[in-house]
Amino acid sequence: MSLYIVRLLTESQFLTGIMLINLLYGYIIMLKITIIIIILVVSLIMCCVSRKRMHINSKIAKKLLRIPYSSEYMKSNKDCAICTTQFEENQQIITLPCDPRHYFHEACIRDWLDIRSSCPICRTNIN
Ligand SMILES: [Zn+2]
Ligand SMILES: [Zn+2]
């Protein structure tokens, strides 16, 4: 009789143990899923924000003045401040509204404006 009780007790303890482990395991899975969802949502928001900013800056780049480089008229800057490469004759360059002497390669200033919206030389905000 007492042996039966002991057996029942250990069995019930065993069952409670399994239930607890299951519960804990369930919590861990829930936690993992929650973390994954949070990471996904955050990355989605970050992606949207950067895309919006890139869109705005590419709009700015479209409005900027494009001219061919001429070493005769543009003696102030012989090389691009972003990539430090010398301009070639008749190469397409972009001048910024802050100063007509602030000009850069088209590709260079586009990449620059994707990151920030200021002039690389005088830091004036380009809008
Ligand atoms: Zn350049
Ligand atoms: Zn400038």
C-alpha cells in the first residue's frame, strides 16, 4: 500500500517535471519568436527610412547643375574633393548651390548625397 503511494507520488512528480520542462521550452520558443519578430520589424523600419532618405537625395541630385569641366574656367579646384582624382576635360561635373566653385564628379556627389545632404567642402545643407 505504502509502496503504491510512493510510486504514485514519484510518477506525479515526474509528470510535473515534464510539464515544467515543456512550459519552459514553450517560453524559450516564444521568446525566440518574439526576438525574431522584433528584429524583422526594426530592419523593415530601417530599410524604409533609408530608402526614403535616398529617394529625397536622388531628387536633390536631379535638381543640381550639371556642366562639363573646363580647366580654363575652373582653376580653383582641379580635383574632386570626394575621390581626390583630377577632373578630365569636358567631364560631367555637378556644382552645388552653396558655391559655384564647389563642384564634384557626378557619381561621387550622388554617392555622397545618399549618405548625407551637405556640401563636402563647406558643410552647407543642400535642399
Ligand atoms: Zn570624384
Ligand atoms: Zn559648398
